[in-house]
Amino acid sequence: MNRLKANIMLTFALLVTSVSFAQDPIVQATILDSVDVQADKLYNSGISQIQSKNYKAAIADFTKSLELRADFEPGYFNRGVCKSEEGDFSGAILDFDQAIMREADNPESWYLRGQAKYTLKDTEGAFADFNQTTTLQLNHAQAHYYKGVIRFEAVDYKGAIENFTKATDVDKTHAYAYNDRGSAKRQIGDIDGAILDYKRALMIDDKMAFTHNNLGSVLRKKGDFKGALASYSKAISLDKNYYIAYNNRGSAYFDSGEFQRAISDFSGAIELKADYAFAYNNRASAKFKLEDYQGCIDDCTKAIQLDANYSYAYQNRANAKELLRDETGACADWKMADQLGAEGVKSFLGACK
């Protein structure tokens, strides 16, 4: 039994925080107070540095300003923004902690701290912060979106759909939320709903290669191979290095009985990613269909070298070995495939000693 494995990646495109969250400069004080005036000047200089994307210089200015005025919430907030931009997410969290201590009603402090926590894989803490963000600002589309992402990763697909829907209710142009809601619907078997959401996403932004790839996968599942091939081809035209789309288009060609074209696409995926075990196994399946049994064995062997637990590569290699009259080798591979959980192998084991 030849199992063709299509490696379909459900792609989340997480939006990068913009420094547009930086708060406005302070109007200069009219009453001369040397410490406060100096703190204001340093803070305003930091804001100017943010606008020029000189984040390290901005951090230095905010730090000096806070040394003069330690209770100034905007200084902590904006220094946290800069640290996030510089990749210092732990430092950013500490600054957002300080900002929240001083002004707990600013939803952006909770949201940006949630983003930093999510980046550091503290998903529980991130979800709590995004939840607080939407409590303070119900129409915060990005916080709803990230809550959906976290629920999707936790395999709570219905919860993810709920959050992605809230994001699109707030922002009708949120292409990523439509894409990811489509992926969640696909996981619960709502293929028609997934198709509609992927198409909605592409109506907003037709340049998202991963959405074209995702649409291709659900169209293929519906048996619309022509539509699937068109979607995969569009993904590849947008991203020449999209090895997953090459693999998936190869799978659609395989399903259509165009085995030589399938081999060409699987080879294209391997050229882009030499350690792509799925593509080797898929190419082996296509070679098997063309009765190139030794080529099938060679590709299965490569897939197994890359992933020693790849049950269907063992199964496919066993099938090819049997047709080349290598009964001993076939039985050994069928036994390994069965141990690793491949379906439909036990029927072959009866002939093995």
C-alpha cells in the first residue's frame, strides 16, 4: 500500500509590533524645574530616536530620563517597545511590568507584554495578557487574533475559531485571521468553511503564498485537483523557495495520475530542502507507480535515513522490494512499518516467516 504523505503546513503569519505605539512627546514645561526639564528633554530625544528607528539610542535616552524621574510610565512603556524591537523580550517584559504598575488601564502595555511573553513561549502568560487587553479594549483585533493563535496551538480549534472571528468582526480586512480561521475549520473537518475563509483572506491580500498553499490543500481534499494545482502554482509563483508548495503540488499531480510531473515537483522540493523526508517518500511513491522499483527503494532509504521512524517509507520500500523478489528485505521492512504504526501492513505479514 503506497501512502503519499503531503506535508501541509498551517501557517501563522504573526504581525510584528510597530513602533507606532510610542506615545507622544511631552510639551516642554513652562516652569523651570531643572530635573523635570532634563527628564523631558531626554524622553523627547528618545521619541525622536524611535521615529528614526535608532532603538539602542532611544533606550539609552529613556533610561537616563527614568533615572531622573523613576515613576514616569511612558518612559517604561516606550523603552519596552524599543527592547522588543531589539529582540530583548525579557527586558521588555520588565519594562511593561513597570508601566502596568503605574497605569494598569493602558491596553497596549498588556498587549505588548503579551507579545513578548508569546515570543518567549510563555503562552499561558501571553494569553492572560491578551485577555486583559480585550477586557480593557474590546475592539483590539490583534489581541483577539493572538488568543486564537494560542488556542490553535493548544488544539482548541473551536476556541481558536471564536477568537479569529472576533478579530475579523473588529477588522474586516484582517487577512491573517481569515487564513488562520480557515486552518482551524479545516482541522475540525469544515472543509467548505475553510475554503471560504482562505478565499476571503486572498480577496484582502492576494500576495500571501501560504494562503494559496492552504487553499490548494483543501481543494485537493475536495477532489478539485485542477483548482488545487492552480493554487499551489500561484503559491510557488509568489515564493520560488516554497518547498512545501512544490511537495503539495506534486501530491496533487500524483492524485491526478500525472506521476512524472509529480516526480518533477518532489525533486524541486528536495532541491530546496535536501533533508525533506516527506518529499523523498512521495517521490518514491510516484516512482513505484511508474514501476521504477529500485528508484523507489533508493528514495525510501533516503527518507528513512532522515527519519528513522517514518513508517510509510518502510512500507513503501517493502512493497518495492517484494516486486524485485527480495522477500527477506520486504518482510523486514513490513515488520518495521507495523511496529511504527503504519496502517494496512498486517495483511502482508502473514506471508513472512
